[in-house]
Amino acid sequence: LAIARNHTATHLLHRALREVLGSHVKQAGSLVAPERLRFDFVHHARTTEEEIGRVEALVNRAVQEDREVRTEVLPFAEAAKRGAMALFGEKYGERVRLVSVEGFSLELCGGTHVARTGEIGPFLVVSESAIGSGTRRIEAITGAGAFRRIQEDRETLARISRVLRATPEEALQRVESLHERIQALEKELAKARTSGAGDRARDLLDRAVPVNGVRVVAAVVDGADSSSLQGIVDRYQSEEKSLVAVLGTKTEGKAFVVGMVSRDLTEKGLSAGDLVGKVAALVGGRGGGKPTFAQAGGKEPEKLAEALGTVPDLVRAALGGG
Ligand SMILES: [Zn+2]
């Protein structure tokens, strides 16, 4: 009976799709199983939720009207004259089997059907998707399976509502306002992070040491991650002149080193790539980059402080100041 129910539902669905989407809708394949049905059809546009809702409503109305389902065998020409939907490209014999749903659908079909549409029970579309260009697929369930699905969905909504401490009717609005609040908080957090990074960048700059007229910042920044250190050197590059900065941090058990040389100093033979490469070598790693920006990783983060301590001397040597 489950298969018959889904098979008759397929005929109702076919008819409803033509009603809602247009008579160009053609069946391109179908699968009728005891627990679900699948219907592929030719339609060169996306279907909207509203359209699928109307198709569902049409099928359910035909079910509630409890229409009679009849099968008869008759000459093909006569079936065609009565407007039966036949599958394009299918070979039909001289005599064909016509399945009619009283006042709703006429289809050539050899399958097993229910006697009245009321036996189908609730009809629910569970998915609608494109399966190729111009071909779409609807999956639907009927009968006890559809009723179970309705109960499960209601239970899910009840659980969501409990988590939200709202009634099911209020749940959507509660989710929307939570979503807005999260966006506002994320914006605030980003602002706080930016100003925190700004404070840190200024603190480090205060600790710069002068080397032959060049300011040198070389420091281990505890608790920083690689992206916040990159943010600090980017800020230096856009805001500062006559500055060399090499910063390091321990992140995920490894050393991370990032460095910058302000543009005016690259002409004097200073290179972030060289400095970072030399520091990286001291922490068991390698790396480098451009004269203005470089980064590296290393396996021995415990040596970071010592390695960064060599930066002023490296700058002095590069500037030829001995
Ligand atoms: Zn059929």
C-alpha cells in the first residue's frame, strides 16, 4: 500500500507541477519507494518556495477531496484524444492502460495505485533541487511517514524554543534579534581589538632603541598570535619612518617572527628579509621575505628573546657602523 500511495501521489504531483509551473513541465524520471517518492522534471527555471508551497497545497487538496482512482485499458488513440499525459519518447502499444484520478489527472501508466486519493494521507515535499541543466528533482513523503515528519519538525521547533526560552511563535523573532546582537558585539569586539593592537604598537615603539639614527624595536610579544603581530608591523609600515621592527611570539609551541623595515631605510641597505632570516636561523627555523616585510617560523621558541636581542647589532652591521 505504501508504494501504491506514493505512486498515486506521483501522478498528483505531476499534475500539480503543470498547474503551478506551466504545461511545459515534463516528467524526466521517477522513483517510487515505500518510504518516499522522487520525481524528476524538465523546467528551465528555479522554483520558489512559494511555488513548491502551492504544489504541495494542490496535492493535499486532491487528497482531501478523496477522488476516485480508476484504471482502464483502451486504444492509444482514444487515450490521447482524452488528453492523457504520456511519457515523451516512450513506446506505447496499440492498447494502453490509463490511470485517471477523477477530475484531476489522466496518465498512461502500468503501476499499482490506491483506489481513492484519500488513502495517500498527508503529502510533504522534503526537498527540491537542480539535478542538471533544465532538470529538477522533487522528493516527497506521504502517509504515516509524512505525519511522523510533521511531529519531528514540531518537536525540533519545541526544543529550539526551549533553548531560546520563547514560545514556538516567538522563536523566529528571538533568533533574528540574537543574530543582530551578535553582529553588534562582533563589531564592538573588532573595534576593541584594533585599539588594543594600537596600544601595544605604541608601547613597543616607546621601547625602541636608537642605532645610528635608526629606531629599532625588537621584542618578544607574549600572548600575541601571528596575525596580531602582522597587524602591528603593517601599522608601523604605514605610519612610521626610520624604523626597524622585528617581533616574535610563541604560538602553538613554535616561534613566529615578523619584521619590517620602513621604506626610507631599504635604500640604506637594510632588509627585513635578511633580518628575519638571521633571527629565524637562531630559533631553529628559516624564512624571509621582501626588504620591507618578512616573516618566519622556528622550532625553538625558547631562544626567541636571545635571537631578537641580536637585532640592534644586525642593524648596526647592515648600516656599516661596525
Ligand atoms: Zn504511474
